[in-house]
Amino acid sequence: MHKLNPVSIAELLTEHHHALNRFATHKLGSPDAASDVLQDAYLRLANSQQTEKINNPRAFVFRIVSNLIIDYQRKSVNRILHETDDQILHSIPDPQALEISIEGQQRLALINEALAQLPEKCRQAFYLNRVEGYTHKEVAEKLQLSESMIAKHLVRAMRHCREHLKQNL
């Protein structure tokens, strides 16, 4: 029979460290998790107020590690369930966001309709300026038009889109 004290605990854990590590790694499937459990075992044994004598210290240490593995697995399952609940909760679309999204899609469809009604050069000027981000000068060079004509095309396209939206929303 052995009575455990901090020195014998350290010796016991050092003596069986490799076997305990293999055991914990096998049970948990992760060397990092096994390391955490072994550290918890050392802390638990170091803080233990064990006064009675232990018949089989090796079995005692393995039992503590085994219990800590069970605790670790329970916590992991609870954490996974909680994270899964959070993921499900966050995957539910916000009705207001959905409404805004549908409204945005409707507006986009109406703008596309309006643009399709414009003359080709006007539509190209709008696309190059508003979608591609070209300056008036760059659009003018691409379309071989004057900058003032590009400005007129852009004003016409904007007015037409605004009127089309007013009429159809």
C-alpha cells in the first residue's frame, strides 16, 4: 500500500506518463486533448487531500485519467451541441433581411428592364460608368464620344431608371 504525497504523485505520473498519454490519446483521438487531460490529472492529484493508502497506485492514476477523459468528452459533446444550436440559429434568415433582399431583387429587375429600353450608346455609357467605374473621360474614349455627350447619356439613363422604378413599385 502507498500513501500519496506531492513527490510520489509526480513520480507516479512521470513513471506512467507514456502509458497514460497513449491511453488518453487513443480514447480522445487527439494528442492535444490527451495533453490537456493529463495536465488536469496532475493538478487533481497535486491538490488531492488523499489520506488513505492506495493498494494499486497505477490503477488509481489510470482511473483518474479515465474519469477526466469522460468529463472532457461530455464537455466536448455539450460544446458541440451548443455550437450546433448557434449555427442553426444563425442560419435562419432574418425575415426583414429576406424582405429587403426580395425588394432589392425586384428593384434590380426593374432597373434591368429600364436599361434595356435605352439606346445602345446610352446603356453602354451607364454600364461603363456605374458598373465598371470608368470616369466620364474614359467612357468617352471607349465609346468615341465627347465627355459632354457621355454626361447627357448618364443623365438620361438615371432619369429613365428613376421614372421606371416610380411607375412599377
